[in-house]
Amino acid sequence: MRDGFLSTDAEDPKPFEGVPFSTMILLSRARFTSDLESQGGGNRSDEEPKFLVGPVFRKTLPSKFNRDALCVDIVSPNSPGTLLRLINCTSTSSRTLSLTVPNR
């Protein structure tokens, strides 16, 4: 799994403390890189340039379940001046699901 994907928060236990759930983002190494040098001609000529993963951060959301949004900034190889932001957050919680889903 680690060979094929870049992952957020895989080594940091802090986002998982004190909450019944957390989020993480997996990005395919075939399309994304976290290494700026790999964009500078290190790719084989038959490979397409990859999206560059920028800062990763969490934004606290107003929620009784301590929800947050996991944000990852992405730079397009075809438009280096353009920043894309991926945002991942959960819309339900384990506590809410346990009240609404039988046998959970």
C-alpha cells in the first residue's frame, strides 16, 4: 500500500486521539509526487508530469463530534501558478451511526 500511495497522517497518531473517527487522504504515486526534484526532468520521457503535493493541514470545524477538514494543497504540472485544494471531512460520526444503524 505504501509503495503505491502517498498518505496523510499515517505516521502521526495525534489526529486519531480523542475522536471516534478521523480522515486521511491517499494519493496515487502514479499521478502525485511530494518531491519537487522529480518534476525537474527526472521523469522518463514517456511519463506524464505529476501533480505536486504541497502543504497538508487540518481545519477545525464547529461540531460536537470534534470534526475537522483535512486539506491538501496540490500544484498542477500543467499550470504551476494554480493551486488546487483537496478537502476531506466526514459527514457522520460513529456515535451518530450507532444510534441510527441497527446492529452496529
